[in-house]
Amino acid sequence: RGKVKWFNVTKGFGFITPHDGSEEIFVHQTGISRAGFRSAWEDEEVEYEVSNADGRPVAVNVTGPNGAAVKGAPKR
């Protein structure tokens, strides 16, 4: 679990601050579970799994609390 630190809607990526105090995790729009335009709001609560991309942690299967859809922004 964590909170979206920031998300650049135009570029389609951002970072999540984990609740456990570990290092911020990169999130790309393709890792967000949401119908339509995939994005995330700053300070939005999320759940996610951690994968590795080029040796760096990346958030995947990003959802809202309890598997709900990420709210995000409606359009770019």
C-alpha cells in the first residue's frame, strides 16, 4: 500500500510513496488498473505489486484500496 506522490498525466508516469517507508516506486500508466485513460491523482491511496525493470522497482497491478479502480484523471 502507498500514496501517489505525483503523476505526470502528459508523460504517463509518476511515483508512489510506500506506507512502509521504503524507497519511492516508479509507476507507469501501463501498470495502472483502470478502464479508459490510465492515470493517478496526487495523494491517492493505492495498492500495488512490485516488479523489476532494468534492476529498478516498478509498481504494477496498481489499484485503489481493496482492488477498486484507481480514480485518476478523466483525460489528458
